[in-house]
Amino acid sequence: GSGGVGEQGSRGATASRFGLSHRVGGAPPLLLSPAPMHSWREPGVGDAFPTGVCSDGTRVTSRIETIWYDAPRRLVRFRRRTRLTSPDREIIEREYIQQKHPVSTAEVRSWLIAHGFVVERLYGDWDGTPYSRESERAIFWARRR
């Protein structure tokens, strides 16, 4: 994600959503402290979502590497690595390649309006800074008409 909302995701996502079927009491634990997302416009490796500690003490560490991107066409390819370490030190690791088309702010706004929403606010980060063209992400606050 970035410049659009592609990776903003649910900040309370579960490990199972990412193909890692770690379960406690029949339900996956919540991640408590997600890391900021690495920007697709930056080369190299960075922290990624999901990263944090689950309610049962399981540690989740995710890293993302931008392999390639084409800014004019808004295409990006990542290598993602996610590692679960259970309280009893069992380790589960997954690595996969993703290719995405980060959506534009205009596209998301038009989709929201077309589906009966009114955009009330638009933020450029999780701290509530107003959105600008230089923002790394777009966080929409919308309500149904």
C-alpha cells in the first residue's frame, strides 16, 4: 500500500488471514502491535504488517522487500516473509511474492461515492495528519448516505 489504501488493511487482522494457521482455543489470536508499513516506493527491506505479539504470546514478524516497481503504471512486486514464533518456540515461516496495483486516492473516493458513501475526512497517516499528494497512504473516513 501507499499513496492509496492498498495495504492499510485491518489493524486487528489475524495471523490466519496471512496463510499462517496458528490457533488458540479455536480462534486465531489478535495482533496487538502492528508495525508501520514499508513504502512500495522505497527500495530495500523493511518491517511489514502483520508484526506484533498475539494475545497468547506468539510473536509475529513480517518483512517486505520491494523487488521492482513501475511508478507511472502503479505496479509493484514484493517479496514478503512472515515468521511466527510460539511461546514454546515452535517456528512457522512463509515467504511469497506479491504483485500489486496500488490504487489511487481518486479511485477509492469514486468507489466509495458509487456505493453510497460520503467521504468526511481523508488522512495521510495513522496520526491523523491531513492527506496531501506527498502522503504515503490515504486513510478514508466515510459514512453511508
